[in-house]
Amino acid sequence: MRRPYYPWSLAALLRGRPTLGGLLELCDENYGLLLRLAPELPRLRGHHCTRAEDGVALHLEIQAQTPYTSLLRLTHRFQEGVQEVDDPAAGLRVYHDARQLEVLELRQQALPLIGQPYGSALQRKWRLNLFLSKWLGYCLRQGYYFGQHSQCPSVSDQPAAANRRPLLVDG
């Protein structure tokens, strides 16, 4: 797998006009980054968590798994007082046969994606997948890793689904 390489600045990437081919390449790179983070992804089931040296938990929830696709939820979980906050949180669909990773939903507060007009659906998808690319790269540099033994200790350690904020695109 080749390492993601963007010869432009991030500002230029966000301002530019993406192409369908460029979006497919980005989804391909994101697939490769996710497999470096979770090499056993096609065989994983359930909820997995891992921590980096800074102690922030990264959670991977396998919501559906078929031979050709996986439906995932990936989130960083922070403790804010007595409440746990998932941010960023992404709903992802993995196409194993096509080696593509698609962002279905994204909620994050780190980058100002919400206030900017998207223009086209292609531009919106580009921004979401570019954010995912940067986030996955960050997770890899921090040492996060999911494997068969990254299963979360118990379901009781997880906040109830009712306490989670719903995933919203760019909100």
C-alpha cells in the first residue's frame, strides 16, 4: 500500500474542485489506512477499543459484517466530567472487494466543515473523506491498533446507546 501523498496544502484541497477519480483514490487510500489500523477487520466482530499513550480511547464497533462489506462506527471517546463524549464519530462502509472505504456519516467539532458551503455532493463527499484520511493517519501515528484481542472488557464499560449523541453529517 502506498502512503497517502497530497502535493497540495490542506487549504487548497478544501478549496479545490475534486474529481470522481480523485475521490475514488482517496477512498482507496482510506481503505488502506483502516486496514493498517485494523488488519483483521474482515474477521472482527463486536466492539473493540484501544488506547494510545495519551490515554484517549478509540472505539471500533462492527455493526454488520458480510464477506464483501463491513458497516462500522469509529469514534474517539473522551471523558468530560461524568459524561463520555464521542468526537469525532463516523459511520463507515467498507467495500472489501473494491478496496474502498466510504464515509456514511460524520460528527466532529475539530474542523470547521459545517459553516462552509459544499456546492456539490462530490465536494461534500471529498471533504468528509479527506477528514477521515487525516484522522486515520493521526490514529496510526499515535499507535492505535485493533486486533482480535482489542475487544472491550465488557459491555457495561460502554455508555448506553441512548446516551450517545446521534451521528450527524458535519455537525
